[in-house]
Amino acid sequence: MTATTAAGPTVKTAPKPKLKTSAMIASFADPGQKTTPAPFGHALVKAAQENEKIVGLTADLGKYTDMHIFAKAFPERFFQMGMAEQLLFGAAAGMAQTGVVPFASTYSVFAARRAYDFLCLDAAEPNLNVNIVGGLPGLTTGYGPSHQATEDMAIFRGMPNLTIVDPCDSVDIEQAVPQLAASEGPTYLRLLRGNVPTVLDEYDYTFELGKAKVLRGGNDVVFVSSGLMTMRALQAAKELAAHNVDVAVVHTPTIKPFDAETVLGEINTDRLVVTLENHTVVGGLFETVAAAAARAGVAKRILPVALPDEFLHAGALPTLHERYGLSVDRIVAAVLGAL
Amino acid sequence: MTITETVRAPETASLQERVARVEAAAYRMRHHVLNMGEAQGQGYVGQALDAADVLAAVYADQLRYRAEDPEWEGRDRFLLSTGHYAIGHYAALAEAGIVPVDELETYGSDDSRLPMSGMSTYTPGMEISGGSLGHGLTIAVGTALGLRLQGSGARVFNFLSDGELDEGSTWEAAMGAHHHQLGNLTAIVDINALQADGKTDTVLRTEPVLDKWAACGWFVQRVDGNDVGALLAAFDSAAAKAEAEGKPSVILCDTKVGRGVPLLEDREKAHFMRIDEHEWQICREQLTAGYEARTASEGESK
């Protein structure tokens, strides 16, 4: 599916290259960046080769959530539920009750907004091993509010028993999938699909469910980030070095349960604390960190880099990331302004 | 401990014997319901009485289970979607020997295993947490898929109400069951024509119910849900159809709120029926009198 709505202002003379709303699932990889194709689909196949209980389901979005890789490898363990998200997750819960381990994919907006009641009561209350795979988390599509799950973590954080994972890149996803399958209760993965940037392989890093990791140290600023914003945080840290600002980056891919111990240990210093998330400023990483700090009596100012509390525009992803403050340039400017 | 498997009814039993067995179970279950209602002073007694014959047909005739081991892997699954019918389901679980009869008086009390709205995390033999209506059939589709995938011959029964036909998710599941050809799934719809805000046809018209299910590709039967002979025949036909065509089956059961207790059958129908303290004993006496009169006349006609 493609659309051709122009995003930027029309300039009559000396036309700039027109950025277009990209395909629904736009890549947020930078030009020339190292990427890995469909890391979730391949990781699920690998996990399923080792664990015969794993099954895959989708609600008419197999191709758009990389579930088609699994469907091709294990056709008899793949279940197409049609464009029916309540059925998708109710059925996933029913399957889990019989002892199989379902991974059920759709877009995050539909999982969080449309099927919440089914996930909450059918999967989370009985603490079943239902793994929700949500595509297009936060601002990863230019299609506007119908597809942009800018508040998915805010919605899901209130659900007891649910583990929430916001992976940075293909490394996170590949390592997370088997751990999600092995963990007992329900999980929600903020899926990055297609050609997903590969970033964390350059760091001494492994994904551990429930753990935050310090990716780099720094004396002036501490970034606490999750999801694709960890990639941006690492890029911004490099640029800030040119401004003689030394930045540490703490990656917190598990949003719930939150590794408050590691994060509080890092923010309880004289450094400027910045949270970075691909999510509305309401109810996501910023508020998770702020609540953990307040509860522990850590009185720190925390600067949020997050999406605003509003319905976002349609347009091209680079335009929108720049507009709403997720781009590296905007991060660097925000930090320099706050120091 | 000896593990006994309750297989539907003995294969040698005649239909007449099966009917008598189910009717006797339904009678005892209705007494359990009245006793629970009295102990709590309230409850969804009207619905439990209307559904007692259906629940008795399931537990005393259809379901394979082990009372001593409610989690037995090979069991048939009975999924109660209508959480508020739990009072009727507890009566069935007591009749089945899964919940002790003595425990029924704790219904709805603090720390009881028998909450007002049925939950799988509280009660042995309760497969799902119902109550948010429109969930049961979606879960049942997954249960049936999961069992089939793992080569189990167990069957899945989902009990839902006509009110739940208002919920779009029920129809998502109806289409899904047909698409996946779930012959191991039987839906049972209690059509008591009553919802929280009044009569079903004034709240949201669901008729023609039979045509809707048929259009979704199900094998549909509509019976008097308080006629045990008709119910058992419908279950038999459903099983035969599933065997032959691999289609999901639905049995639409027209039932009467308060069934078996004339005082309640004639009372103005309400989702939450008011019963005064002195009336419980009258209800029990009417129930017993009606059952005895019916079995006596059946004995004479033999």
C-alpha cells in the first residue's frame, strides 16, 4: 500500500525534493545504515525449531508484521484469524490454555485500542503465555493517528502481569523472542519490521528480559532510552561529543517490569538526565523513570524527549521525526539548550 | 485414588434413560441454585434455573471429565462465557463432583472459591473468566484450534447467552470457527430473551438468530432448551454432523427464566430477580412438587 500525499509545503520556485509519505511501514533506518531483514520473523522461526509449542497467529497483517516468514516455515502452526483482533487475542488465549505458546501479531493500535479487553481478561488475568506482537509502535508510520500507536505503552502499562518490551534494533529483537517465549505470562513486543537497523552489535551488549543496560558512559549527561530512540540516543551522544558534551546511554528495552535499580543508579548523579522514547510523553518511559525516582526520593529534573500529547500529523517519517523532536538534530539541540 | 472418566452417558443407555438421568441432575442442580441464592440473599437465580437443563445435559450426558482431576488433559472443555451464570455452573460442578456440595453456601462470600461472576483463577473446573460478554466464543475458537493441533480428541463447548449476540466479537469468532472448520466446537446459546435493560427484542433485535448462524457456516439447531429429550437429540445430531462434515455446531436453546419454579416463572422478568426471604422455601417446595408430579406421570406412562 502506498500513498502519495505531499507532506512539506509547496514551493513554487526552486523546488526542493518532495518528501512523500512513504509506504505505510516506512523504514526509519538512515541511508546506508546496516540493517537486518525481518529479524522478528526469522527469530520466531528459529525459536519454533527449538520449541514445538510455538505457534503464530495474525489478523490479516502477516506480511506487514514479518509473521509471513513464520507462516512459510511452519504453515501447520500458523493461524490466519482474519481482520478480527478480538478473535485474534481471545483465540490466542484459548490456545495458550491448551499448552501452546502463541505469538499473535497485528498493528499496535489495534492490539492496544481495539482488543484491550480481550488481552486484559483472557490473557493477562489468567497469566497465560500469550505474546502480543505489535507493529508500527509510536511514530513509525506516516499514516496519522489511525496507525500511529503513540500511546500504546501508556495503555498497556496499567495491565497487571503484562511484560512490555521496546526493542532498539534487530539485535534486541533476535535475542528477545526466545526469552518472550520462555517467560511465563503475557508479553507485548513493540515490533520493528522490514529492514531493521542493526546497532547494538557494536556494543558489549546482550538483551536480558527485565534488565536495563549501560551502553556507554559519560560525565555530563545521562540518556535513558528505549526502542528505536536508543539508536538515536547513541547517534546524538556521538554528535554531542563534538560539542564537548560527554553523554552516557542507558538502554531500557523492558518497560515493564522496569529495572529501576539500574536506572536510578545512573540518574542519581549530578548529570543532566534525559529520557528518550518513541511514545507520547504521557504514560511511557519518561513517567516510568520519573515515578521510580519520586518513589525512591531521588529529586532530579528529567528532560523528556518524547512525542507531544496530541494527535500527530500524516507525512514522511523524517519530516515527522524532525517536527516532533525525535531526530538526532532535535535531540542535540534539546540537550544543548538544557545544559 | 481411582480416576474415573465420566463418559457422556453409558453407550448402552437408551434415550429415555439418558433423559431421566439428566432430568434428575437438573432437579438437584435447581435445588443447589435456590440454596445458594438464599445463602447469599440474591444472585442470578432466574437465569440459573432457565439454564439448568442445558447445563445438566452437558455435565450429566455430554462432557468427558475426571472429577478428581479437573485439569486432566484429555477432558472436554466447557467454557462459560456468561460469568453471571456462575451460580448455575457451580450447581453443575457440584453435581459433577468437582466442587463439594457443602461449599456451595459460600457462593459470593468473601474469600470463597465461588465468586458471583465466574473466574477460572478461582474455581476448579471453571475453564475461563467470563463476564466481559462476547469473549467466550473467541477463546473457544483458540481452545479448539489448540486441541486439534495437538491431536487431542477433546471437544469444546461454549455456553453463551442471546445477549452476547449483540457483541461483534461473537461474530468474529463465529466466522473464525467456520473458516477453520472446527468440528470439535459446539456453541450453546441460551435464548431467554432477556437482557440487563429488558427484553432482548427491545434492547437490540437479534432475530433471526438461526439464519445468522447458518449464514456464518454453522450447523444450526433450535430447540426448547427446557426439553431434555430435545436437547439430547440436538447434541447427538451435532456430534454426528461434526463427525461427518467437520462443521462447528450451535444449539440455540429457547429457555424460560425461573424454569421449574412457578412463582418465579410468573414473576416479572428481570436480569436480577428479587426474591424475598420467606419465598425461598416456597420456591423449593414448588420445585420438588413439580418434579415429583412429572416423574410420577412419566412412570405411569411407561
